Amino acid sequence: MDSHRGMAHPRMNPQAELLARRQFFTSAASGLGGTALSWLLMNDGLLGSEAGSTDNPLAPKEPHFAPKAKACIFILPAGAPSHIDLFDPKPKLRELDGQPLPDSLVKNVRFAFIKKETAVLAGSAREFTKHGECGMELSDYLPHLGQCVDDICLVRSLHTDAFNHHPAQLMLNSGVPRFGRPSMGSWLVYGLGSESENLPGYVVLTAGRGSSGGVSNWTSGFLPSSYEGVVFRSQGEPVLNLANPPGVSREMQREGLETIAALNQRRYEQMHDPEIASRIASYELAFRMQSAAPELIDLSQESQQTLDEYGVTRDEPEKKNFRGGGPHVYKQFATNCLLARRLVERGVRFITLMHASWDHHSNLDAELKYNAGMADQPIAALLQDLKQRGLLDSTLVIFAGEFGRTPLAENRPGRENAPMGRDHHPYAFSVWMAGGGVKGGTIYGQTDEIGWAPVENPVHMNDFHATVLHQFGFDHHRLTHEFKGLKVRLTDQGGKVIHDLLA
């Protein structure tokens, strides 16, 4: 039998209803409701600039020490570009083309697809040229980037723990090859907040096909959802379902948000769940984004020269059903690079530019040429544009895939007659950084004569994370969040700051 049968529902009791209403309004005035109200009033200039700032989850915060970087643009070529065809010239590998590796070298090595018994070395067909005052050698597929090498710090000795895409992308973004952990962008926004009032602190721009890791590449994990990456589109509606449906005015939406905030506040009083604070902040941010996001992607304010320099207006090459291809992908990636600069100008803390796929198990030369042609001009234009506007010193630009590619030709059964490709290779690969206080015109680390493993200054993925956090003013041991009774950090597995990379 229902024990509540015959009892008056609390909402039918006038005294209880009065008490609940009084409790709500008094708590809302000093709690989360007051926070949301004071934040809106501050944005309208009706309160001082400090009002509510400490309660907004995205309010700017102080790091542990003076930072070199204020914003990060993280270019992620998902699928893993070949380091020995783009960044790490290996003339000896070309001499050894077609020869097998000694059994001792591959004995305990795992490959995704290569069959060890018949695998042979594959020299690169690329020509490498020295660029800039520093003489950095880059592939002939990267002529525009070659103009920027004196601002680039190239690390040729990175290594990671995972040899398949999804775990390795998790490792690249969250420090461990496991689900449920916050991404690097989420950690930085959690630690620093955002300087943008009308846009998220963490924005994701994608091109090409989807990556293996998907949303796990920009998740906030166990951190509040305010710190998760928000996917923007470069055309059409910037964020799906952001605009009001037909017949719903801005005034009607405002009234709806106030009702939702009241319900969320009541739930917060019951549960004291900090995620509800993130929910209230997210609704308010979405309301403000309705004006800011369309303005962001409106490139009519940009000069034709700027559009041409980024390659927004260039012709699309003929499609060959390549892994990184798709409708208008050249224009899309170029637009995303330009939007990244516009996001930095508007105070967004972390921007991920994702393009997939660089997973060239076959047809390496043609498909890598296509992808590099897509990326080279816009990325170089982004670096030059940031520098010309005085933003590069405070903006850390990173280009990093999840691992490298084997110096062995892939010999997967059934593809013996396919054009040459390379398998996954976590033991050594190249990444580069520019701006944000890193030492431009620098090459750090060295791999052996075939690009198999580091022989000088190896850099583990967590060393890379520790170094990035350092540039934003954080001791990576102290940027933590309590989760299940533990103080968890991005570099739980270890890591050290590589000071030789820093200016």
C-alpha cells in the first residue's frame, strides 16, 4: 500500500508552498541565482567589474607563476602524420630501402598491421630543404611552413605509450590512454578560466572525417562540464540548436532561462551538486553566444588579402577519395585557421583544430601530399598573422599527432599491390610548437638513422604536457582536482618540464 495515499501533496499545502518560495528567493539572492543575476548585471555595466566574477566557473584565475602564454591553438592531425616524410630527414633510410630490419630490433615490437617476417625498410621519396636562419630541414610538402621555421621549435624525439589511434589520442589529449580523463584544454580552462565573456573558454573546430577519439579528445572528464570543448561549425549555424526556433523571441527565451535557473537553483539547494552551477552558467553563456557566435564566423570583416593568404579562396584539388578529403575540406581547414585567430582575439583560452585522417597505411605519397597541401598554407598564414598582430608571443601554437609512422613499408596481407604506406609508430615522432614563449628556430632531440627511436634527448608525452602547462604558469604537480579521494593531474604518470625548449 502507498504510505502517501490520503496525504496532501506538499505543493497543495499553502504554508509549505510559502515556505518553499521564501526559501528559494532568499537562497537565490545570495546563492547561485544571485551569481547568475550579478553576472548578467555586470555584463550590462550595472555592477562593478568584480561582481560575481569569483563565482563564474569561467572567470579568469591566477596561475601559480607568471605565464608566457595566454591562449593555445592546438592543431591535431588525427591519424598521425609520417615524421620521416615531413619533419625528420633520413638519407640512410633511403639507402637501406627494401632491406629487412634485424630480428633483434623487431623481436619484442608490436605493430598494428605489419607482418614482421616479411617487412622491409622504406625510404622516403621526399626531398628536404633547409629554411630560415636556423637552417631547419622540412619536407618539400611544406614550403609555406618553411618560411616560419625561425619561430618554430621542432621536437624530433617524442614518444608515447599507445600504438593504436584511440588510446594514443587519449594519451595525447588527456595524459593517459584511458577514458574519463579531462583533456589538456579542459585542464587549462579549469586552471585559468577564460577572458571571453560571450564565447566558451574551449572551442573545437573540425575538418575532414571524424577522428578515432571523437569527443573524448576534448572532454572535460571528471571536471565540471563548463570546461569541456564546444564544437563550432565554420558555416551555417555555428553551434547546432543555438538559434531560437521560429516563433520564440529573445524575450521569451530570457523568461524561459529564468524559469530554468529557478528550477536548477531549487535542485542545487537539495543536492549541493557543483555541476548544477555549470549548468546555470552554460545556459547563460548560450544566451550570450547567440550574438557572439554568428559574428565570429562572419568573415566579411576580413580583407580579401587575408582570405587569400589563409587559402580560404583557393581552388580545391581534384578529389581522389583520400582519407583526409571531403567536400570543400581545403576551404574548411583554411577557414578554421582564420577562425582560430579570431577566437584568440576574443579571449578564448584553448582552440583545437582537428583534421582527419592522416592514417596512411597505403598510398602514402599522394595522400600525404593532399593533406600537407591542405594544411601548409593556412597554418603558415596563421603563424604570420598572429605575429603581425602581436599575438604570437602570448599564443602557443602546437602541431601534434598521436604518434608517428614506421620506417618499414606496410605489408598487410591483401594489400601487396597497393601503393606504399606506413604503419603506426609510437616509439619516435615529431611535433612542433611556436609562440607562447618557446624557443623559435630550435630543433630538439634526434632519432637514429632510420627514424625508429630517439638517440638524443627523448621527450615522453607527459614531458610535453608538463612543458605546455609550464608555459601557462602552472607547476604541473600542483594543477590538480580531487576525484574519488585522489588529487588527480594531467601528468599522473610522470613528466618533467623540458626547459631547453623555452626562450
